[in-house]
Amino acid sequence: MSTTITGVGSGFDIDSWITQLVSAKETSLLTPLQTKLTTLQNKSSALTELKGKYSTLQSALQTFTKTIYDSTSDMWCNTTINSSNSAYATATSSGNVASANIELQIEQIATATSAKSVNSLGTISKENIENAKFTNLANGQATAGNFTMFLNGKEYEIEIESNDTVKNVMDKIYNATDGKIQASVDDNGNFSIKAYKEETDSDGAKSYVVDESAILSLGSSSDESNLASALKLHDKEGTYSYTSSYPVSTVNTKSAMASAESGLSGIKFFDENGDPAKSGTITINGVDFEIDESTSLNTLISRINGNSEANVKASYDSLTNKLILTSTETGQNNISLTESGTNLLNVLGFTTGEGENEILAQGSQTLGQNAIVYINGNKVISTSNTITGESSGIANLSITVKKPTSDYSNNKDDEKNITLDIEPDYTKVKEALQTFVDAYNDVVTTTKSMAGSDGAIGHDSTLNSILSSVRGLTSDVSNNDGMYTMLAQIGISASSADTTKLTIDEKKLDEALTKNFDSVKLLLSDGYTSKTDNGLFDKLLADVTSVLDVENGYFSQKTSSIDSQIDSVNDRIERANTKIANYEARITKQFNNMDSTISTLSAQLSSFQSYFG
């Protein structure tokens, strides 16, 4: 860094002299290099922008050819399918489907097999009311506390304790009302609360009989116990009697199934010798589920529903007190159920018998049904409601049926059918062609702008040759055997406003697509069918891809050359800056010496003049 001087000794404006001299040196050494660097950087940016245009064109061309490698994105296979009533049937295509009108008659749809416990699980009975805890009822939803009853306008209240059994509660109802209100359990597990009256027979013996004239109501807003709602009691026979809508169950799905609290008695675990063990296995459709003494019904249900390979969904119906397994697949197939080391399926009511004699319990499974559909009068049976081409014989078409057409009329001679109108959809192809034309025109415009004499890239014979080759392919003649051999024949030709660009005649393109769709495909991408890559877009894509090649392509090599030049100029700028810094230091030192000498001479002169007066 130079030393700042002020010219004190000489009185000269030495700082200004040095600044001007250094500026002149920078102009001669540095400015040309910086100008060249800016030019190279602008050229690099222009090449990057133009490369992006070619990449966009490459992507547009790949849209027409990538279906060779990726059939799932095949834009050539789009169809429009209209159903006369989508509430009954719809359809989709996964490939080419010929134009057609398909008539459907849906006799029945496919349903899923379900397996249910033969008997309601854990229902209360006259035998177990003394052990069944009240708060375990309704899957543990029954609550303790006060409960109010009204008989002929008179209020009665009982207090249900948390440890009360069902028998305790029944006794409290009886005692609180002197037998005027009584609770009972029938052989099916239904819970009832009825009004009674006392009668005396001819012998003087007293007894209680149902009082059909009584007015009985249950519960009040201040009750703490939910007895009536938990047991789903309703006024079944009149104003004197309440009966549960469903059998009342002691099952608690949160408790371990092997425990007394679960309400599922009799679950056992045993080894191969029949001796007691701590775990066992149930198998559903070939998938094993291990259970042990701590496994609750809720846990088992979660495990089943979390395993898709079992092909079932499990649920517990707290109304009917049944475990339900529903197949996730439709069709007339049983749900396979076996067990080893436990009798759980027996207890749940899915199987009967033991060991080798264990079989599915009669009535435990309701088989699903197959779909029966008439397609253009031909009967098709399918395990699924989605009828594929394998079943219907219509390639690439999937028909989904939703409900039978027995209740449907299209108001045409009262026919019970649905019509599917299938037409090819050219929207994606037309959109892709417009994207190609836009990308192509963008390449032409950008190249002409950047590679001209005043452009950022400047005249570049290689780049202009590439553009000429690309333009030539758009007017090339294909040697395919189809109806169309040139882009102009399908409506893609030079614009009248600028012959270097392309434009689309939509009317002509629509006519070509409708008249001979396959020939349009063949013209653009022969690789689509024969994989010989002789279509015009195949060739054009090959040229563009070559230009974009990361090792030998034009942009790669040109950019590499410019980057090398930029590095070289930066090195020269660094050396120039060093020379300028050295130059500034040198002349600063020289001017400092001069200023010091002048200062010394001035001092001597003043002394001499003072001496001689």
C-alpha cells in the first residue's frame, strides 16, 4: 500500500499527480482486460441461457418418445370415456382403446365375505349376573352413580356403586320400589325394567304381575349413572316396560381377553402336548397373529387391521356384541381361519370342534358374491367390481360397476343398460405439439439474437450450423410407410410471418389425428412402435441430445473453452493489479524523495538568505 504524501516540502499537488499517473497505467493495463472479462462473462451467460432453451426443446421432444421406456406416461393412449350414468358404471383406459359404444347390464356387483361370531359374545344371563360387574357392561361404558325412575309420577332413586354386580343393581331397583319396579334378564341376554303390581289370589297368596296400566319412565337430567342409555333401554311394549334393543354384553375390549374382566371366559393357551402355555397363534388367510395372556381384543383388532397381507379388516360391533372380520377383497371366497396353541376362535364363535376336527362354525361366514355383468350382451363374471381387459376381452379398458341396473331405465324402450361412449382424446398430443413448437421457436429466436454480429455470443459458425441442421429436420421427409411423411402434412409448417419459425394449423392437425392417428405417431416417433427411432422427432431429439452432451456436446466444449479464457483473463488481471500496485509504490517513493530534497534545499536557502541579511 502506497504512503500518502501532501507535498509539504515542495508545495506541489503530488497526490493528484500520482492518482493521474496510476489511472493512466490502469487504463493501459487493466481496462482492456476487464472489458474482455465482461465480454466473456456475457458470452458464458448467453450460452447458459441458450443451453436452457435447447434443454426445453429436448424435454418437449422426449414427451413423444419416452413412452418407449415408460408406458405409464403414454400420452398417445388417452381416451375420453363418457358413461350414460356414472352412478352405475364408469371406465378408464390404460392404453389404446378403439372408439366404441359399449352397453352394460349389471346383474349384481361383487361384495366381500364377512365372518361374524355365531353367538353374541359375553352376553349377560341369569347364571352370570351375580359375577358380572355393572360398570363392565356396554364395553365398559356403563357408569356408576345415582339413577332415577318415575312410576305413576312418583320418583325413586338408587345409588349404583362402582363394584356393584348386575344382580346388585337389580336388587336395588326392587328394594327401592318395594317390588313395584323390577329388572330381569331373559335367555337371550336382553335386560328389561318393568312396572309391577301386587295381587292376591283366592288362597290369599300374594304375587307380582306386570302392571300394564302403569306409567313408567327412566332417568333424569341430574343422574350420574347412564344405566338406560348404556343398556340401550327403550319403551318397547308401552309405558310400563323398557327392554334393551340388543343383548347386553359384559365384554370389555380393553381388558386382556384371558382375564375375567374381559367377559370372554374360557380362553386357553396350550402347547403341542396339550399342557398349559402362555401364548398361541391364530392364522387369518395364511397370516399368523400371536396372542398371549395380556392381549386384549382391541390389540388383536389393531394388529389385524395393521397387516394388509391378511386381506381382512376387523371390528367389534358393540350393539350386537360380535367380532366381525370383513374381507378387503370382493368375490365368493371364504376367509381362512385356523388356530394353534389356543381356542380363541372357538370362544369368539368363528370355529367349532377341536384339534384336527376344528372347522368353521356353521353360519359364521357370509360369502361375498361375484360381479355379474353383461358387456354388449356377453356375460362376464368377475370377483372384482373393476372388470379388466383380461375378463372383458377389451384390451386396456377397465370398467368399474357400482350397483345393479335392475332399477335403472334409460327411457329407451325401458332397456336396463348403461352405455359407455369411448373416443380417443387428442388433447395431450396437441398440447405436447404446441409445447414443441414454442420451444423450437424459442431456440430459433434466441440463437438469432445471441449469435448475430451484435449478439452476446457473436458470430459462431458451429452454432449457426447446429440451428441449420435442426431447422432442416423440421422440413425433412420421413421414409415411413404411413400416410404422412412431412410435418406440413399434419399442420406443422413455417410461419408466414417468419419462415424461420413454426406454426400449427389446428384444423389440419385435427383432421390428421382423426383420419389416421397411427400415421401421425409413426411420423413423429417411429420408435414408439418399432423402436428403430426413425421418426422425425426421434432424429431431431438425437441432434439436440448430441448438442447437449455433457462431455462432447457443443455447449459443454464451448463453455469449457470460455471458462478457460475467463480463468486466463482473471490471472492476467491479477498480475496487472500487482504491476499497478508496484508502479504506484515506486512513483510514490520517488515523489517523496523529491519532496524531501526540495524541502532540504529550501531550508538551506532560507538559512543562507538569513546569514547575509
